[in-house]
Amino acid sequence: MRNILLIKHGSLGDIISSTSAIKSLRDHYKESSITIMTSKNYIPFFQKSKLCDNTILDNRKGFFNSLMLIFKIIKNNYDLIIDLQNSNRTSIYCLIIKCFCKIKVNGTHRFSDYRFVYDNKNPPHVIEGLCKQIELLGVKTFKEPFLSWLKDDNLKFDDLENKKFFIINPGCSKNNLVKRWSANKFADVCKYLITKEIIPVIIGTNEDLDTINIIEKQEKNILNLCNKSPLNVIYNLSTKAEGALSNDTGPAHLIAATKCKIHLILSSFSNTKTVIPQSKNVTYTQSNSIEDIPANKIIDEIDLLLQNEN
């Protein structure tokens, strides 16, 4: 295969989980040109990762844009499409493209030349599923997220030099508020960490600003990195932190991939079998309603995590 197109959209957690399969493909098809089609937010991610040679933007905006995208793919004359998204939309892309050119498809679609069939009664973890899909191509798979390219030994954290710190990720997408634990309870956790002489380091984006402001009003002795914590900062902080606490969000997948000990706070909307990172350094507390989880319960879990760290 000389010219390969990979398709992957989704949230940050989905993108991070897909890097295991994409790294495996990059290692297998060393001499091939690999293009990744993704959404705007993740074009820089894949470009910096060196997992591909080219990227294509799929803005998923309307029929005309989709049609132009399909024509572009046909014109690029790919030998193989590997659909790691496997959505209804990408299925239509692949089907139309196959009607106009000789191209092989790897995916879960009925028309796929290398079709992976999910067991809906016993679905695999997302990483396992993607790896099993590409194993149909004869690819030897690497079943851990590939994020070591984010490591930066020159990145310094002067405020944390020679100090113990603990990452707090209190944010969550506004589309998934049922997965967001109370800001007041996160503040209680921060107060506890201060008593242990551990600095709470708050990460997040502008979307999390209201939550983080509530925490900071109740506990001033935190390091607030809201809007100052891109992926490379989170990665390098995680390699030095005593541990981390997070809702079920994309950064949790990144932190877990560094082998930092992390405790997750989950509602019933989080699937612990198929989505949550599967690693010995990951623990979690889950309830049907995330608001039913008391701060004292999480503080006990953090205390246990810190004891295991020593």
C-alpha cells in the first residue's frame, strides 16, 4: 500500500485512544504515505505527533462541503481507507468513494474489504477494538496510547520546583454536565491537599473558567493553570505529579497514559469497560448521579492513592 487514508474524528479522549492503532499502522506501513482526515481541533495534534505525512480537514458542514471532500479523496488516489471512526457519515464517504475508484476499505461497514465485526453483547475496550480492526490488515498492534512525543525536558515549572503537587481537572464539556462533579467538592479536596503540604494544580480551558473560579474563591493556595495547560503541559506535569483527580474528560486519558496515578469521578454515563482507561494507575468512584458522591469519599481515595505512591 503506497497511499493510505485514515479517518478519525471524535473528542480528545477518542483521539488519544486512537493513537495506539495509528502508531501501529505508522510502524507497519513505514514506506507508505499516510494521510489522516480529522476535525479542525485535531489537525495540529496529528501534525505534531509525526504519525502521518499529511492531514485533511473534515469540517462536517453540509452536503456541499462533504461532496467536495469526497471528490478530493477520489482525486488523491488512495490505495486503502482505514476508517477508525466507523460512523454513519464516514460509512457514506467510504461507500461513495468505492463506487468511483478501486480502493480497499478497512472498517466495520458491511461493504468493507477488511471488515471488523463488533460483538455488541460484549464490546471490547475502544483501544482493543481499533487494534483488532487493523490486525485484519496483518498489522502488529501496540495497545497503549502513543503520546511520548509530547515529552519536553526543557519545559520548566518554576512555581513547583522541589514541591509536591497534585493535578486537579474539574472541567467537563458543557454538552456533558452530568459528568461534572461539584466545584465546591473539588474545593474541599484542594483544602485537604493543602493540609498535606501538596499544591493543587488546576488545569482547564476557558470552558471550565466558572468552575475553577468557584474553587479559587474557596482555596487561594492553588496553582491556577486555566488556559495555560495545553496538552504538552498536562503531559509533562503528569510525569512529576503525586497524582491526579478528574472527571471523565479527554485530559484524564492523557494523564493516565503517562502512568501518573489518577482517580476518576464518574456518573453512570461513563462506561468503565469500553471507554475509561484500563491501567493499574487508574482508579475510580462511580455513582448513578455524580452529585451523590461526597467529597469525603474522594478524599479517602486520594489518601489511599498518596499512601500507595510512597
